[in-house]
Amino acid sequence: MSDIRSSRRVTGIGTVLTFVYGVMALAASGRSFVQIVGRFGEAPLPYLLSAAAAVVYVIATIALLLSASRAWYRIAWIAVLFELVGVLVIGTLSWAVPEVFHADATVWSLYGNGYVWIPLVLPLVGIWYLATKRERARKDTA
């Protein structure tokens, strides 16, 4: 029984976190696809940023699922940190320069308010999860 538990890649809050990242990956992918196909000329930069956000969410979802591997754990860190920087930078620019970033144009606009600020909170939870996961792994090997 303990072998089954130790072979699981994601448990507890990690399962919920990975699920939410998966939902965000689907939502951002769908949104960016519709924006790029239907209205690309209106705001190309924000729509491409939405597509970039979708890619980050897909990578983060996969990396969290496989984060038992050292390489995927590092990729998860990179994706989550990139997401945090993205949401802070795009959120600030969409507030400061709305004529360029159209407040509703990207997943990360206005710090993700179109997604109930989940894009702002999610990387913070991801950082906490990855940091505690590393601490647990160190304790398990000690």
C-alpha cells in the first residue's frame, strides 16, 4: 500500500491545484483561439499574450502532474514564476495603458479580473505548493 502512495505524482492540494491549472489551460486556449481567429486585427498584442498565457497554463499543468521528476519540478517552478511575472506585468500595463492592452483582451488583463482574479492567486498557491513539496521530499529522503 505504501508503494502505491509513494508512486503518486500529485496528492491532496496538488490535485486541486493541477485541476485548476488544467481548467485555466482550457479556458485560456479557447479564449485565445476565438480572439485570434475572429478579431486578431482589433488587438494583436493582447490576443497573442492570451495565447502565451494558454501555453504557460498547459506547461504548468503537465509539469505539476509530473513534478515528482526533478526536471519537471524545475519546469513547474519556471512556469509558475513566469505566470506570476506575466500577470503582474500585463495586469499593471492593462491598468496603466488600457488603450494598448484593452482591459478585457487577455487572460492576465487587470490581474485576471475576467477570471475572478484566479490568474493572480494561482501562481502564489503554486509557489507555496512547490516550496512545500520540496521540503517534504527533503524530509522523506533524510
